Amino acid sequence: MAGMATTANENGSTRNWTFLTNHGHVLLAIARNPTARLRDVAEEVGVTERAAQAIVADLEAGGYLRRTRVGRRNEYTVNPSGHFRHPAEADRQVGHLLALFTGEPAGSGS
């Protein structure tokens, strides 16, 4: 993962932040590569493998992902019709965000 942008405040200290949460980054990583190992997803996002596992469990429980066992690996299917959780965006589907970052049409699943 590339270095995170930092913002300096008035007293000179810096803060790291991004527009997307780790959940958003994991969902995008899986949408780009549905057969990726969680170790690789974690590295791409910049979290531990355990954190990536917890995030995937959250996304599965929320209906954003479906995990299918294929041999010794997992394959993920993203649900693009899932809605954002925050009330300000609850009328929008995550497929629109995925389309923005993956280049796929908003309604297609991975």
C-alpha cells in the first residue's frame, strides 16, 4: 500500500486519514480480486491479517460479501446492491462506489 497522505494542523502535528474506511478498502480489494488471499488483502489495505478477517466477517454479516470455498481457497462474491450503512448515504448502493474504483458497471457482481 502506498503511504497515507498526512495533514498538518495549526500546532505542527500531523494526522493520517483517508476518505474510505478499512471496510471500504477491503471491499474494494476483494472486488478487484475475488480470489485474493486475506493475507494479500491485509497487506494491500495496510491492516493485520486478523483485522482483515474481522472486516470480511463484518462485510459477510452485513450482506456485502459471500464467501465460497473452492478447494483450499476462498472465493468472494460482492453484492453491489447492498446499501451504505450511514444514514446520509443509505439510499445509495455500494455498487456505485465499486464501479468508480474498479471500472466495472455499477450493477455487476464480482
